[in-house]
Amino acid sequence: MIPDDPTVKGTIQKTLMTCLLFEGFWDRWIAHGIRREDVAGFQRRLTSAEAWNGILQKCAEDFAKQAIFLQAQQDRKEAEEHFRMAGLYYNLLQWLYPTGDEKRKWFARCKELFQRADRLSEDQILEAVIDVDGNDCFGRIRVPERKKGIMVIVNPIDSSKEELFTYETDFAKLGFVTISFDGPGQGETYVRTSFKATRLHWEKFMNQVIDYASNQYPGLPLALFGTSSGGAWAIEGSAHPKVSKAISVSPACASGVRMPDYFMERMAYILDDSAQSLLPKLDNFDNFSPILLFHGNKDVMVKDTDIYELYQKLPGGKQLIEYENEGHCCNFKLREIRKISAEWSLGG
């Protein structure tokens, strides 16, 4: 049922208008696996929540049906990929809703399809839960056969661990145990527990995730990889004594940046009323591990000057890689970025 709350409906309508009018809105989703040809086919038809539900559910069901057929043909690898794609489309479907029953219903369907994919994976894939101030935070772990290190993936606040499945897939192929949790105000943690975000909640969450990763896989070098707000928290988390290196893509490091109205309205649902800011202060760089920064020079949210100022403050061992034609999160260089990050985190 589409929400009746006028405030929620207003947020949904602003989000729909943004997806209709701004091509850049889709860069993130295409980079994470949504097919460009699908977007071209349905973008102009997404004029209402009902249309969003119907169109994206059809895409998801088509992938799921094909996955079932492939599984029956004993093609486990292709079946796994198609189940994940079905889950990704359900994830996009639930993402429209900032809160409520529709969000919970479609997220549950997203997770169900990812679980079906996980059972077909050659890697061991586990679910995990950590406690942050009495609240459950939900995560997933992917364990390749040959383990070289740990990569803790720190997701942007307006995303979930399921959306970034290509990150864990690529890092696992490169020999990393990947650990990805939904933090306060994020993904499954918010959907299931309504645990909202504050700076303090995220500080505790990051420490808990790092301790968990280190305790579960002792002896392996532990790196953090984050984008946007997750990139800022990856930098902050690099001060933890168990972190060997951190990689940050387009870290949200500046104050006073004008965010889109629909995004700010969405944040109001997941931020605790006491939260003045979600982002770390990044004003004390003592004991930070080496940090690798990636920046797109066409980023309208994080300016060149913001990145250069941050870079100058970082301690030794740092490195900055820029992409002249990339925007925020360097969406179309992410596979290359993940490969570079894996090599750099192991000392290459």
C-alpha cells in the first residue's frame, strides 16, 4: 500500500521528479548493476510510486525467473548472478520509500533473493549481527578460499550492503574477506530496528565493526574502503589501532555543501532528532593509518579545493588519485578503483 502520510508522499514525489529530470541520478545505480538499457526504457515512465513498484517489480521478477531456469540447468554461476540482479532491482524498489511498510516489504524481498544467490556462491557467505548501544546492526561476510586480507566496506548513508554487492564480489576475487554492515540509519539495520544515525552512533558502530572483523579473522591485514559519507568514516576509522590502511572515494569532508532537497528530506527520517551532523569531524589526524584518496574533478558535492585541503592534513603514507571526467563517487571508475585499492592495501 502506498503511504498516506502527506510528508512521506511529498518526499517520494520529490525523489521521483529528480529521477525523471536528472540523468546523473542514475549513475550510481548503473554503476552498481542496474542495466543502462532498462533505465533508458523505464525512466520517463516512473511518474508515480505505483509505476515505480510495477515497473521495477517486473524487472526483478524477470531476473528471478531466469535465475530459477538457470539453476535447473545446473548453471550455478549464472543463476547466482541473476538472483543478485533480481535482489538489486528489489533494492532499488524499496529505496524510493524513506520509511514504512512498503520499504520493509520490498527490502525483505531483496534480502530473500540475495540469500538465494548466496547459497549458490563458490565463496562462503555468512550473515552477522553486532550490538551497538543495545541495537542490532546487520551485516554480511564473504570469505574466499584463499584469504590475503580483510576489506571492511563502509557504505554511504543512503545505501545498503546489498546495493554494493559488486564491491564484495571484486574484493573477494582479489583475495579479501569482505565485511559489510548496515550502520545506524542504514539499510537492514534501519528497516528492522529503526536505529537512527548520529555522529556518536556511527563512531561506536565503526569501532564495533573493526573489532569484530579483527577478532573473526586475526592475523590478516585489515583495510577500510568507503565512498561518500562512508569514505569520511573510513578516514576516521583509520585511527583505530587494528586498521592497517584506509581507502576513501569522494569523502564527504566539507561543511555547507548544498545537497538536493529530496536527499535532505530522506535524511530527516534516518537521523536522530539530536543529530546535528552524521559526518565525523576529521579535525585530529593523530595516529591515522596510511590513506588512499580517490577524487573526481567534476564532483559538485566535494570540490577539488576540499580534497586538496584534506589531503594536506593527512599523515605520511597518503596518496591521491584524481579522475578528470568523473563526478561524485567516481562511479564509472569503481572497478579500476577497487583493483588499485586491493593492491595498495597489501603494499603494492
